[in-house]
Amino acid sequence: MQQRHEPADSLDYFPTPPWATRALCERLSLFSPLHLMHAWEPACGEGHMARPLGEYFAQVRATDIHDYSGTYRAQNGICNFLNPAEWPQDLRGKPERAPDWIVTNPPFRRGEEFVSTATAVARSGVAVLVRTSFLEGKRRYKSLFEPKPPTMVLQFVERVPMVKGRLQKTASTATSYCWIVWSAKIRQRTQFQWIAPCRSRLERPEDYSEDKESPDQSPLW
Ligand SMILES: C[S@@+](CC[C@H](N)C(=O)[O-])C[C@H]1O[C@@H](n2cnc3c(N)ncnc32)[C@H](O)[C@@H]1O
């Protein structure tokens, strides 16, 4: 088993079960040609979201503020997403090289800052996986949702179990999750949609293998 290096302070590392990312990509594919596009996962951890993104997008870039070691490390740039001065050179200052989509599961306490940073950069859109309770709150409504209404909220009907520090197939959770999507192309009032049960269809045994190979898709653009 790979040795993991947990960050000393909590960076809210909760790996995402890959089926939850496939559910998003199926939905985005209905209006955005992902197979021709670039995605950036800016809080990638050990790549549990970046890998399934690579099944749908032409290219995926994955970075994180912390080096989690493991086989995915070589693919990552290590940088603080909230400080663009730290971004890899090729991600800075060239609008034509900007990612089409930024897709991530941000650290819970920095979710709003991630959305603001991401929507300023992504050319086609931003999708964040968050606790459904992220939709609540007067302060966040005033600072985020009122000035920048999402294009859609995709609410999971099934629970998406996430465990601190590791991916666990048998985990359960009392927490509800949704994807919130801001499209840079579609102007509409916020649409609410359910993600119908899909875990059994989108989950693969290899998703839970400890010894992951690097993705076939080129991670850089
Ligand atoms: C909820 S986990 C999600 C991990 C991965 N996206 C996934 O879905 O499996 C949050 C991740 O955000 C990273 N993170 C926290 N603060 C960050 C920052 N300022 N810039 C980049 N990554 C950050 C953590 O190291 C952690 O890997």
C-alpha cells in the first residue's frame, strides 16, 4: 500500500468516489463537447476526481496545494489555487490557454473563494461538488449566489459517501451532496435537477484499487 503523507493542518482532504464525477460529466456532455475540451482539477488530492474527468475530457490538468505522494504525484503541479501567482507558468496570463472547465471538490471552508477564482478563469464553466448545505446561508447568498447565480444545481438522490483521508467503498454518510455548475455560455435562471440513482451503473471495481496507474490521457496542455 502506498504511504500517504497527510498535511499537518487540515486541508479538508475527502476523496470523491469516481462515480460521482462520471455523473456530472454525463450531465455536462449534454450541452458541452467535453471530448474536445480541457479541464483543470485544482484541488486534486490523489486524483480520484481527475482520473474520471480524463474519461470524458480531451485533457486534464490536476494540481493541489499539498503533495499527497503516491502514483498520481508526478502528474500534479503543487500550487495554491487561491493564489494565481503560484500557478504553473502555463496556466497564467494566457487567456487562450485557460481551461475550458474547472471541476473540483474544494475544501469546504474555502468553497466560495474557489468558485470566485475559478469562474474568473474558466472559459466554458465551473462545477463544484459541495455539501448541499453550501446552498444555505444569508452571507453566502449575498456574496455569491445573488450576484453570481449558478446555471444549475444537480442534487444527488443517492448519498455520496466521503471519508477523511481515504476512499472507502463501504462508507456511509448522513451528508447530502450536490454539484453546482456555472456555465460561462448559458444564461438562464438557476435550474434545479436531480441526479437519479446511478452509482451501480457508474461505479467500477478498479475505482477502489490502491495501486492506481497514471491516466492514459495526457494531463498537460
Ligand atoms: C475535499 S478534498 C478533494 C480532493 C479531490 N478533489 C477529490 O475529489 O478526490 C479538498 C482538496 O483541496 C486541497 N486544497 C486545500 N486548500 C487548497 C488550496 N488553497 N489550493 C489547492 N488545493 C487545496 C486539499 O489538499 C485537498 O486535496
